[in-house]
Amino acid sequence: MTAVEPVPREWAEVRRRVEHVDTDASGVVHFSRYSSWLETAVLENLDRLGAGLDALARANLELAVVELRMLYHAPARFLDHVRVRARVERVGPARVQVSGEISRENPGDVPRCASGSLLLGAVDRSTGAPSLLPENVRTTLKECTARAEG
């Protein structure tokens, strides 16, 4: 019997327009919004692949941020259009590390605004105790990693 290689899965780019609520008084995106946009891109992609919060909730699990790292390169501003690209870097028994980049779409601008990574851990919804990721979720995430490496 021959082992079947998992089919790599694509992560979609998430696009948005910078709203007033995203900015400080001078119209520059507040530093906290970049990490929020990265997390949103991750969660939207997980949901699209059937490995998101609903799949985890069925196993009485949720994701908790274990570590967040962000590097800031250039500011985005009110009414800019930005795109968020995220990818799975590593998958462990109970954790997944993702990285991403937020860039402006406006022509003529320095495009990269921020880059960073999130380390997410599975926890029991009832107790908050660390837990293993369900096998189907782990498999889906590993397929995403294979795609990023390919």
C-alpha cells in the first residue's frame, strides 16, 4: 500500500480598507490593529478550511495566543487599502505558529507596513488547560505548511 501525500492547502489573502476606528488622532493606524488584522486573517483562513473555531468548539477547545511578535516597517493611514497575508510555519501536537505580513495596496507607497507571528495553543474551553489539537485540525494545518514550503 502506498502512502498518499496530503494535498497542500492555500491560504487566502485578506483585504480591507483602513477605517477611522483603526487610527490615532493623526490618521495613522494604531500599532495594535496590525496584530488584530493578522489574527483575523488566520481565523478566516482556518474557518474557510474547516479547521477554525467551530471545529475546535466541537472538541470543546479554543485557541489562545501564547506569543505575539510584530515588527513595524511603515505606517498605514486612514482610507489606505491593505492586504494581510498569513501562512502556517509550524504545527505541533497542541500549538500552531503562523506568520504574516500587512502591506498597503496604494500605488507609489512603500508597501510593507508590518510583519509578525502568532503562536496559538489549544486549550480546553471549560478549564483553560492546554490540550492537544484534534487530529483533523492538525492534519489540515500540516497541509497548509506543506503548501508554504512548496
